Amino acid sequence: MALTEQEIETYKSFLSENSNLFASDENSIVDIMSEESFKKGLECGNLSLSNLNYLMLGAFLKASEAISEAKSFLKFNTVIELRNFSSMTDKKFAIVGGYYAVGDEGGGLFHKIDGDNTTLDDSVIVFIDADGTRWKRLNFQIITTKMAGCFANGVTDDVVNLNNWFAAVRKYNATGYLSDGNYSIQSPIVWNCGGNTNGGTDRANGLTITGAGQGAVTLDFTSILTGNPFKIDSNGESCFYWVFENFTVLTNTANTGFKIGDSDYTDEFNRFKFKNIEAKNINTSSPVAVALEATGFYNCEVDIVCNGGASGKTPTPQGTSLVIQRWAFCEAQLVAGNNKVGVDIKGSYSYGNKFKTIDIEEVDIGLLLSGDSLTKNSFDNGTVVANTCIKSIATNSHTNVIQDALNIAPYGGGIQFDPSFEGIEVRSNTNLLTTPTFPTSGQTVVNDQSQTA
């Protein structure tokens, strides 16, 4: 899509501030900025404001004749060409048009690292040519999966490229961006937020992993039929302030498809944000199939969608859409459905969480409390539609409040509350009102239930 004038001015500003990198003579930068080809080159580069910083001229440079003719640059169409380059040169910079092909957003501007014989080729930021010269991206504040060579075509296995990408994000303390597409992932992946990368600064201060959008980015693990295909953990440490947002995780496993945190509570996620994430496990036959299991959240913000593979109204599926274990003081907006159980709060010691909105539908059991010491959790708003809307078999639990704004609507023949009701407190009866049969004409209507409008 064409760039806005604001985006063009951003590029002009960058060029002005870094004119020494581009100038073959003192007037060349002025010539570049005054050319109509500048704007055309930007438009051909298919850039948008959201990726200006991390592409940093990459798409523009491969499209602009004015820049590509500058004498201070080498020019390569692809990363492969850069790696195959074998002529020693005194030129300090290289323009790469793409990772596999010009315009695929995997290229960019590189500079030569003189005297470096030790830095490894990481296939993302640093590349080594045929003479052993290291070439490093000029800008990597935001690292995209395209910069790591991800295909995201739904066919080619991207597991190695994604692992390289995440490692580079951590190594360079960058923002990670999942470019749009369907990532075929044919072996399990673990994203570890703990450890000592950058002296532990990313563990303590957090990084952002963001995508092009829920549905626009799909991490497709459906070829893995057992085990846990995708996991985010903290290496058994306390981690802080990370953000994960704007992508879909699709699995087809008889176990937990997407797992955040170890079930033994050794992982601790503090002040994390999990936003606009969809987790879906399409396995319908396993009773332990789970779309997302989230454990060890403390003072986190959560906005997620979790689904199974078929409507649980019948019920056909046997699994659970979302399992929550040991949350404290979190704020959550949840959507769950298409499974036997919508949301199951299990494990021990979930305390003081505020479920601002829940939307649970197409399930046999809507909200299930099955853990121990579940206390002072509030369910404030939304809808639960199920055969059995709310059930609790929790132990040592109390003051889990169902607020009156929560609409509890069983399917025909279903029930709002299972007789197992341990630790649940209904704060108001207004959500339990029933509408009596409309009387025949002329019959006096008497309010004998003390209900008010």
C-alpha cells in the first residue's frame, strides 16, 4: 500500500540524519530527497508506518534507483547472494533486496564488521560472506520473522527460522514482530522468557512479541498429534513485563496444545500482558485435550480466545478450552467455547482475580471450579451459555463471586448451577429471574415473589 506523507517524512528525516552513510558526494542526499523516485520507491517497497523502524530503508533501498546507484554501497538481490559474495571490498555497506527474493521484506541495509572473526552467522542479524566477512543489519530494534527467513506459507516448515528469530529477539533486546501468514511448525517450540540473556535484563524488564493480528498470524502446529506443541516458560524463574499479543495458535493434539508455564508452578509471570491471542485445539476425542493451559500469572492483563474443535452442546468433544492454574490479582477478558468444558480453574491458590468479561458458549460445562483454595475471584460481566453453566467441586474455597451482570443462560433442559456449588457466591438474584407464563385475558396478575423491575 502507498505510504502516507507522514511516513515519507519519517524516511526523509532518517536520510537527513544519516546522510554520511549514503553520500557519494555532499549533494547526493539532496538529490535523493528531491527526486520523485523517492516517493515512488517507498510505495514500491510496500511499507507501512507499523514497520518503518525495523525495515529501515530495506524495501525502499531495493526499489530506489537513486540509492542503489550510490557508489558507497554493494547491492545484492538476496541473502544468498550476500553469503556467496567472495570479492574483498573496501565498501562498508550493502543493500539486500530480500531474503529469498527482492521485495519479500527479508532484506535491508547491512554494514561490514571489520576485524571480526568470531561472531556467528545467526541467519537473522549477522550473515557471513564467502570470504568470512561479517555483515550486520544496520537497524534491528524490531526484528520481524521475515528478517529470519520465515516462509509463513502454510507448507514449508518454519520451526528453525522461528527459533532463530526468537533467539535474535532476546539476544538483541528487540521487539519481535510476527509478520502475517500461516507458519507451518512441524516440531515443538519453547519460547523461554527466563535465563541470562543480556545479563537478565530482558527477563526483568520484558520484551514485546507482537503479530500482525489474531487470525492474520497463525502458528500452525496441527501436524503434531501428541505432547505439548507450543510452550512459553520462564525457566523456573520470576519474569516481568513481557507482552505477547496479536496472533493465533492452532493445534491438534491429544494433550495441551498451547501451554504457558509449567504445571508444577515453578514458572512465574509477573505483570505480563497476553492480549488478542487465540488458542485453538481441534482435537475432539481426548478428555485431556486442552487449547490453552495458563499457569503462574501474577498481576497480569489477559485478553484471550480459547476454542476446541466442535460444539460441546451435544456434547461431542471431550476436552477443555482454557485451564487456569494459580493466578493472583489478574484482570482478564476471556472467550471460550466449542468443547466439553469452557473454562476450568484448577490447581491451587488462585486468588483475587477479576474476570471483567467472560463469553463462554457451545460447551457442556461453562465455568468449572475444580481446584483447591480458590478465593475472592470475581466474575463480573458477559455470558455463559451451556448445558451446565456453572459448577464447582473446589475444596477449601470461598467468596468466588458471580456478579449480577453475568448472564447465565442454560440450553434447553440445562441448568444454571450444578448442585456442586462449593465456594461460589451469587451476589444478586437479578440474573436468576424467570419470566412467568403470560396470563390469559382478564386474569389479574399478582406479584407474589417480591420481584421488582
